Amino acid sequence: MKKFLLILTSLFVLTGLCVQASDLVIESKSQTYKEQENKIKFNGNVKVSIDDLKVVGDSADVNVTNDQKLDTATFYDKPYAFEIKKNKKREVKADILKVSLITKIVRAEGDTQSVVFDGKTPIVVINANVQEYNTKTGVMTATGAVSMLYKDIETFSNAAQITTDKNGDLKRLVLSGNARVKQENNESTADRFVYDAVTGNLVATGNTTSNAVMDNGEKMVLKSGYQEYNQKRSVFNASNNVRIWYQDYYAAGPKVTLYPDATSNGKPNEARFIGRSSITQGVRTIYADRIKMTMKPKSFDAQGNTRTVIKNIGSGNDDGSMSLGL
């Protein structure tokens, strides 16, 4: 999860297509206008330029308001839009592309894909049923089977909202609805993920599960109602019915903080439970006010009103009971 956060802070505008107040230039094989429809139609090798934004398609039309102002340009038949600034190229493909010349909103509908290139190398790929970018607010929303890919980082959700600043740097990312973040063998799922680039916090809420593969190949699973990772401190907090599985350990409690080991490449190595918690190994369960569980070297330490329960302990007597033989 730490690598996921570091990557997010390096991204520029994910689908930043800037549409400023300027001239609209449209080239095509034919153009027709019918006043009763208030629409200009373009057909055949349509090419549109608005500042740095270029759109290419087979057909398009532009709505005209009653005062003869251009409203929305709609491109059909899988148009292609792109913008190049310095060494960055941003492109959008979709079944239909709509560019509002009044609200400055770019909307892609149907099998949409946005790609950000650094030189010739794609650094971000976003797929969704619908993608909409508001150039005034810097907010991009994607809905319907949303997936994002950056190198080995993948995210999946029903919807996503990305907010950028005026320089195109990421400010906030929200994934909602069956959200999942995957990196190699590590994966986190939740109803909702919220990443704040200013604070460096990634918060997961609702049915949260994190699976981490340790350096020894063993898997650690953490389930809770709330999880938070702080990028700056490399500390992971979880609360609300916390449960951890690691090898033959099962630990549970109201709240836990996970700390990485200096040699574990940021992976959690120490879990500290606060509040009445328990740790189970085989038939033995220890209850305490505070429990520290270490993955490597494997150990645990229980403090405060400790109580040990060993289940199904037998004595070998015929009746299965234990006595002093008196």
C-alpha cells in the first residue's frame, strides 16, 4: 500500500483535457446547418482544434444557442481526443465524446479509455463506461466498471473521483463501490477508499480487508471496519472489529497499529492491539488489555489483566474429568 501511495503523488492530470475560452476550429469534408435544429453537422474526416485539445472523428455536430453561441460539440463513431503539453500527452477514446464550450466539461461515453503518456511511455490507463472531466474545478469522475493501471498498481471500483490542482498534480482520489487496490500479490478491498495527497493518508471504510504477502511468502490477512495508512509515517491503523490471521496466529481486538520493520521493505512486522484483545494459537487463547504480535521473529507479548484459556484439555480419566487423585 505504501508503494501505491508514492505512485499516486507522482501523477499529473489523469485525463486533463483543458478547454479554455478560445476559437474553435473544425475541418471536415462537409458541413450542414439547419436553423430549425439549431445544430451544425460535420461529416467525413472531422478534425477539431480548441487550444491544445485536438479531436478526430468521422462525424460530429455542434449545438447552437438562440443567440448564436456554440454550446456542446458531440463526436460520434469512436472519436479520439488528445492534448500534448511539453513531454506529456493525454488521450481519450470513447464511443461518443461531448465537449461543452460553455461549462468546459469533457464527457466520454461508452467503452471509454484515458491514457497519460510520458514521452512514448503510458504511465496511467483508466477504463470506464463513462468519464467526465470538469476543466474549471479540476475534478474527473469515472463511473461503471472503473479500472486504473499504473505499472504494477491496479484499482477497480464502481466509481472514481479524481481532483487535481491547477498544475495537474493529484489532490484527492476517491474509489467507491466494491473498491479494490492490487499490487503484485498484495490486495486491499473496501466499500470506499479516500486518498488525500496533502496529508498522505489513505483511508478505507466499510468491509475492509487487506492481504499482505510477507518476505517469507506467508500471507497476513487483516479485516476491520476502518483502515488508515499514513504515507509520511509508514504507520497503518485499523479499528472496528479488527481481526488478523498470520500462520497459526489469530488475533482480535477493537484497535490495532501496524509498524514496518527496517528490513521488511515497508511491510508490516509488528501489530500492537489496544483495548481488550485476544490472540489464539492452537487450543490456547490469551486475553489482555494490550497485545504485541511480531511476525519476524514470530512472537507475542500480552500485558494487562491477562487471562489464558486452553480448550479441550484432557486428563486421561475415564470420565474425562481432572482431579488430584484424592
